[in-house]
Amino acid sequence: MATPENVKDIIQYVPFTSFVNPSFWHSFTDIKFNVDKLSENTKQIYGRFSYANDIGPVFEVDGTAFNKQPEAELMYLSIRGTLMNKNTIDDFKSIDKASLLNSIGEIIWHNSIITRLWMCNPSCLLNFFILSFADLKKYHYYYWFAFPTPSQPTVFLKEKSKSILTEFNESEIRTISQNYQLLHHSQRCFFVIRKENETVKVETLSNIFNRTDNTCNLDISSVYFAFTDPSNNGNPGWPLRIFLAALLEYSAIFHGSVIKVIGIRSSKEVGCQSSQIFNVMLPENVQCLQKLGWVGWERNDRGNFGPKLSDMSASMSPKKLAAESADLNIKLMQWRLVPDLNIEIMKNTKCLLIGAGTLGCQVARNLLAWGFRHIHFVDKGKVSYSNPTRQVLYTYHDCRDGGKNKVDAAAESLLSIHPDVIVINSALGFDSYLVMRHGIWSPNPESTTIHSTYVPGDQVGCYFCNDVTAPGNSQKDRTLDQQCTVTRPGVAAIAGALAVELLASLLQHKLGVRAPAPYNISDEMIDPEFEGVLGPVPHSIRGFLHSYQTVVPTYRKFKQCIACSEVVIDNYRKEGINFLLNVFNSGTYLEEVTGLTELQLTAEMSEVLTFSDEDQDTDE
Amino acid sequence: MRPSSSQATGISPETFVYAARDFIELSDKYMDSWTIYQNDNEILSTHLKREEFISHRDQRGKVFLYRAEYVIFYNLSYGVPSFSFNVWDCTGKLLTLEQVRDISLMKTRKEDFFSVVTQQEHPVLYKPYFIIHPCHTAELLSMFRKTSKNLIITFLSLITPLIQLNLPLEYGLL
């Protein structure tokens, strides 16, 4: 806003800028939920503005707005307002804003101006209004402030505003500061300052005006009309506007007159020394003011007349708070220990969990902790009474009435823990476990060269490749994972955690799923080639609780594997469901297809010793 | 991140409250606008609060106004004063930690900053606040125990390298 340069500039009042404290929305929400509920009755509230000269015309509301009495604060003036909250966004949008403001103005006009109540209680002239709609599910608050004032009259500045120091000396200003503080709060909005001989007096309006006397004999030139001024530039603040309208309505002596106005502005260091003097020329012809309409709706951030939106979800929605705190935990790991950690990849990776049992539950929980947000369960079972003690996502309640579907209960449980395709499989024995990553099928493996120290990530074996290192046992051990219900309880927790950590290491490795699996992982002498952000990525981890031992064997794909060998994949491609039906119908079909039967015969003939599970031999 | 060693023991809640009361007298004297909130039935809820406006000019030259709130409370686990704060825009929306750094309220390196400040539910006010981790406070305060005239002022002077608090220089006259 430009400072008036010419004589006879139209006064440009500096409008208020609303500023909402988060505690206002907390109190607002609390009252809406617990007191008002569906009632749309308007509420009396308090707001305040500061006349400190360093911040500008900011109008604040906070949690104390709903108190019966406003809280006094240094260099602030509290004023009364009205809150009108609509229950629907449609009502909020469709209400006629202009006539709403006029009807509010009408009330001020009749209650405060016509009755001349303002002479004994000047604060009744200043009002604010908030029209709001709260979307309490999303914690979105739409609101629009208004500071009602008559749109007329237009008044002019006789000259550029000037500092109070041009007409008062420092000691006089000190007197003003002190006496201002002695005024009752309700008198501080508008009052008068008189200078007689050498003494300066601060007086209330009721000292110079008589509410019941229509003839006003005041010598206008002998007084300064003062108001508490939120502005911090050359123009007067918004409150002056309605004060002038009230003066003009009261007496014809103001019509066509020039009055001296002081805008009281303060600072910690020098009291009222930053106050401004305005010489205001009032118009000759004053029409009936209240008929000309009321103004005062606040402009929004884009400079238009329109509502503002407060999105408080980040600090008020418990779900968002939980999500951000959990994220922060992972970020801390990044900031403090692993600067190269890729957090986004965890967030964006989708996880499919086949089976929502003991392991599935453990894995899902650990996935959450690493920041995975897309988890899908596949399981056709229901939660039974034996499950909750081991399957950590279920409780006793999930077993009642025949049991909930595991997938539903698991999903609900995960959401209650935290509201928002790579295959890694795990198998458990009674006191042993295996956690392993599978190679991926690629039509043209980058290189089939045999390396002496590692297997490329796309060529590591699958669970079944390993099984047939002991071909004679291939049928018996096939269902190892079905034995998990008779495991030592800690095994699933360990295996689940290892599975998730293996996934995390893999995702954080620059080669991802192709990350090489070293034959020999030891603390020293790790080839930088193998190092991922979280260290080298093993192929498999086998543990034995009986002896508390862990080994990390690595082996290549087995070309006659009953699961990942090319012949199996080709057959499935060609025959589709028929191939699967053949497999289901005959336990030996896969072994015939892959040539395992033949191999077994050869093996028997040459009396090859069977290998134990721990053996890391990579013979093909 | 362990609580302070036996040499650097914390202070009692009572000591905190007395220091807070003394501090408020000084703050009033120097018009520093801190206020004290106390409840005789619940000594641990005693806290000091100050709010101020911060204006920030963005790269395009547009000026934004923010309000910052600082709260000093007694941390029961560590037995030390703790510093917490929030900053919000004109709609009441809280700024994130990154945004707080963007408006230059803090002048610390990112890594250092995030390792000492975390957002959590305020133990006294039950709303999300940024809280400066108190793990070294006891140790640092004990170094000044003999010379400190007011514990809160000493504590604030430890915080100011992290957060741009405009403290009246008169506090230094003690």
C-alpha cells in the first residue's frame, strides 16, 4: 500500500490479516465434537491484535478464543467476535456473503452506534466474524474472516501522516504511554488525548461526549482522537474506519471538519513513540451510512475475496502422525548411520506374502518397521484358537465365531499397528530355518561364466534346486514348510526378521535383484563389488537353534530343478494349466520331466553318497 | 545416547521450578515475554512459553509471516530442562522440520540438526512438538553449575547455537 503522497489523498485503511494458532483448531474441534455436535448456533469468541509496531496488522485467534473472558497480553487488544460454523460445505459455499455481512453490520449499527453505546464502551465498535466449515475426517478447516465496517464515508488525509514526535515531546509521550496502560481494556480502542498548557491528558470518550445530549459543543480542534492502531506503515489501521463513521453519525459538527487522529503504536523499547498523527478531512454531505452496505471480508493468499483453508491433518490426524513418526525412525537411520539408504524404494515396493501364518505374520511386521507400505496376503485359512500365540498378528478375538479369514484379520491388524515382486521364501524345521532369495528367470543371462568367488544374483538357485542336492530325499523334504506349526516359537521370529533384512539388503544394493551372492561372507576382505548399502547380500541363510549356528551357503541354479529349470518353465508356457494338472496328479511327473528320475538311477548305480543339507557343494 | 553419567546428575523438579520462577522475573523485567504455566498439584507440568512472529522472504521476494512457539519444560527421565518448539503459518498449519530449516530459524548442518531434534508428542502439552534431545544437557549444565546464576538462562544459552532465539542481552548482566 502506497504512502499517501499528495494532499487530499483518500484514506487507505490497512486491513487485518488473520492468523490462526493451531490451538484454535484444537479447541474448535473439541467443542464441535463434544458440545455443539450438529448445532449450527453461532458462538461468541475472542480474538486479538497487537499494536506493537514490528509485525503489522495481524489479527490472531487461539485456543483461548472460546474462553468466557479474554486473556490479557502485553501490547495486545482483545475484541469480541462471532463464529458461525456450517455443517456442510454446500451451506458454507452458498450462504450469501454480502447480505450476511450486512446483517451483522445492521446489528452493530443498531446496538452500538444508534444507541451511542460506543461512547461509554468503545470496544463495542470493533467486531470480527468467522464463517467456517470443518471437514473433521480430514482435519481440513475452511474459514473466512470478516472485520465489519460501513463501506462509507470516504474520507481524506489533509496531509501525509507524521510521527507523534512532531507534536509531542518525549516526556509527553511517556505520559501518554503510562496513561494508556491505565485505561480499562474496553476503553483502549478509541479514546481522546488532550494537551492543555503543558499537561497531556488521556481521557475516555465519555469524558467529552454525553450519550443523552444531542447537542455537542466540543471544540474539535482542542482534542486528538486516538485509537489503538494495528498498522505499521503510513496508513491508519482498519479500526479507525468505523470510529469515523460513528463520529459522523453522532453529530453534524464533524461534517466537513478536519480532525486530528493519533494511531497508538508501541514498541518494547520506546513505548508509544512510533505512534502516527493523521489529519483527517471528513466529508460535508453524509448520507445515511448503514444503508450503503458493510464491507470487511478478508482477502485470501491469492489476493481474492475468498475463504482460506487450513490443512491440519499433519498435526491433528493420528494416522498421519503415526506415519510420519514411523518414517522419521527410518530417516534417522539414514541420517545417522546409512546416508545412502534409499527410503523411497521401501515405500514403493509391493510385497506379496503367500501364507499369513507364523512366518507371514512375522515378516509383515518387520516389513512395516522397514517402511514397506504395500503388503498383500494370500491365504485361504481362518484364524483358529491355536494361532494367536505364535501368529503375532492375531488375537483371541479373531478366533471367535468360527474365526475370521486370516487375510482379513492380518490386514486389520497391520492397519491397527500402522494405518496406510520379489520372492523370498522361508522354511522352518523343528529347530532350524532357511531364508533364501531366488534367482530371477532371464532369457539371456548376462554371463554364464562361472566365477570362483560369487554367483550373480540372477543365477542363484531356488529353494527346490537345493532340495535336490539330495535327490533321494526330494519327495520327503518337499513339504518341509508344512511342519512349521511344530517349530520352536523363536524360529519364526528369527526367520521372519532375516527374510525382511535380506529383502532390505537386496533392495538397497545398487544391482538390486542381480546383487552377487558371495560364496564366502566374512568380516574382512569383502570385495567392494559385493558390498551393498547395507553390506553384502547372501544367497541363503540357514540356522540351527539346537547348536545356535548360522551358515550362509551360496549355490547356482540346478539345471534339472523341479521348479526353476528351463524345461519346467517351457512346459508351463506351452501347456499352461494342463501342465499343472499333470504335476498335481503325479508326484513323480516333475521328476520325469526334469530328468531327475534318470539322475537318481545314475546316482544309485554309481553309489554316490547323499549330501547333507549344510553341504555347500555346487556341483551341477 | 545414554542418560548422563553419575558425575553429571540432573536437577530435581523443584530446582527447575524455582529457576523458572526466577527466570520469569527477569524476563518480565527485560520485557522478554516469557510466561510461566504452573499447577501446584502437578509440579511436572510447570513450563515456560514464549511466542513470536518470524517473517521470511522467499526466493521470489514474497514475505511470509510465521509464528514460533518455544516451550521449556522439565524432562523427568533425564532430570534436566528440555527445549521444545513449533512453527506455524497463518492457517495454523505446523511447519515440517525441513521447512523450519528453510526459513533459517536454525543455522545448523542438516545431519547435526536431525540428530538432535525429533518430533514427538509433548510430555506436558500432549500435542506434537519438535523436541531437542536432552542427552547431553545434564553434562553441559553441570559444567556451569558453579558459575550459573540462573539455570534457565544457562540452558537457553546452550540452545541458541541451534535456534535463532533473540535473547535480550541484559540476561548476560547476571
